Amino acid sequence: MREKQLTLRQFLLLDHRQHALEKDLIFLLEDIATSCRIISNHVRSGAFVGNLGSAGSTNIQGETQKQMDVLANEEFVRHCSNCGRVAALVSEEVDEVYWLKSNPEPGDYLVYFDPLDGSSNLELNLSVGSIFSVVRIAHAIDASDDRSVLRAGHEQVCAGYSVYGPSTSLVVTTGNGVNCFTHQQGTGEFRLTHPDMRIPEETSEFAINASRYKLWDAPIQRYFDECIAGRDGPREKTFNMRWVASMVAEVHRILTRGGVFLYPCDDGNRTDGGKLRLMYEANPMGMIIEQAGGAASTGTERIMDVTPTSHHQRVAVILGSKSEVALLEKYHAEAVPNQ
Ligand code: P6P
């Protein structure tokens, strides 16, 4: 084993000593890690249990729920309720807010999560994952009003995801960089294997669902056309494309080797506000990407500055290597008709 690969607990205690990470947040993060460990086990044994298919229900998003979506949601709810400092949970899989405390107190946490992102990949044995976001409330909030959980992404104190791939990785930021822990078979520990992940400012790799080309707005089409034009085009370099249809896998690749991921608003999803959800997909991934030296934008606004109006709100997402995000923002600004 390379130099002592810290366990998650050892790392978080170091974070506590060096950056005053709250002990309650350590307990919560360990509960989230437990959820991810158990979900990973469910995913890896799904073919034997026979629960990789549809649950025969639809979630608030109008998507067909997989049995594993329901299981993963139950694990997050069960374990995030342990530490006694969680005031409410917001899950992609459930319409209403789970209020765990009738009188939330200053210092309590709000936890937002997508318990199993990319679950349409389950039956294909492709990577899926869980995404989570944590906000700490500074003042008491009204548990009878779901609008109390509407917090902008810059209020997050912690964000992360787990990716259930060839190995199970847990990627976490508490505001002091991004660190990746890998689940160790046998001991069950999450060990620090990729400390201080950084995104290169430049890239020649983009990720977008190109089948939606005709639906895109001009700035996205312009960016895509220039990438495809390669050396002969205005970018004067060759680009590579990836599309896994699993946001956690795309983000993990970008954290590992750079790149840019786009899921814009288009003529097919504009009435919904886009495809990806702000509170438990775009915001947590936005914090992670920024903490690793990248950028996360709607094309016209920093994602973490978007003021939420509903806890299942959707948003356009462009995130990854800073120079590509900046170019896409430039194309959006140039496309706006002169006021
Ligand atoms: P498409 C998965 O359903 C998801 O929410 C993200 O994880 C992923 O990036 C995107 O949708 C895939 O969308 O259009 O390829 O189905």
C-alpha cells in the first residue's frame, strides 16, 4: 500500500484539526459513506437478487423508478437520520421534503441527494452513483414551510458523490479541495487514494448527448460545431467526445483527466427548465468542480449563485475545465440580442 492511505475517519479528523470541520458533520459524512457502502453492495448483488429492473412506479420527476432507486433512497433516509443534527432531507425520488425535526435549530443540516443517479444504466452494468449536498443552517427555520430548504449552492458546506464502477469511489469536498476515497474490499474502509484532485484548465474532451443537436440553442451548436471541426476549425485542435449517460461517471472522468460536460436547456426540456436538477445534482457537482479548480455555469450564471424557487427545480449545466466553460459563457453572451 502506498504511503499510509488514510481512512475516511482519519482524514475527516485531520480536516477537523486543520480546518475546524464540525464533528457533527463528520458523523453525518460517515453515515452518508455507510449508505454508499450498502448501496454499492445492493448494486453489485442486484443480478442475483433480481432487483435491477423497474419498480413499476414513477417518481416526482415523471421517471420510471427502478427497484434500486427505491432501495438507495431508503438507505439514505435511514442513515442520514442518525446523527440528530439533520433537520430535513430532500430526495430526487420523493416529492415532499422529509422533515426530521419539527423545530430545526441553528447548526442543523439540510441534506439533498440523488440516491441513485444514472439508474437506467443498471441493467447495462454501466457506472451509476449517488450524489449528495449538505447545507448548514445558521438560523432556526420553519419546518412547516418547504421553502425553508431552498438554499443557493454557495451555502453548501459539503458535497460529494459515490460512483459504483469497477471500484466504488467516494469523492468529497468540505470546502478545502476535493479528495477521493476508494472502498477497500474486506476491511470495508474508504481509503484516501486520490488526494487533492485538480481539473486541468485546458481540455480537448467534451461530453454531451449529441442526439439533441437540433434542439440546442445557437451557442451550444456553435461550440459543438467548432469541436467537431477540429484542427481545420477555429479551435485548431482535435477534440474527443464521451457520453456515459451517468453524470457521476462524467464528473469523475473530468476530475481525473479534465474535460467539459454539457446538459443545456433545449427545445425538448425548456418548459421543465432543463434536464438536471439544481439542488441535488448541479449544486453538489458545481461545488466539487469549483473546489477542484474548474467552473460550473448555466451558460449565463454561476450554478452555485442560482436562487432556487423549488426543491426539484431543473437547470442548464455546463461544468469542467475552466477555459471551456468560459468560452461557452462567451458564446452565450454574444448570442444575446443587443438590448
Ligand atoms: P440522457 C441520468 O438520468 C441523468 O440524470 C444524468 O446522470 C445523465 O448525465 C443524464 O441524465 C443522461 O441524459 O439524455 O443521455 O438520457
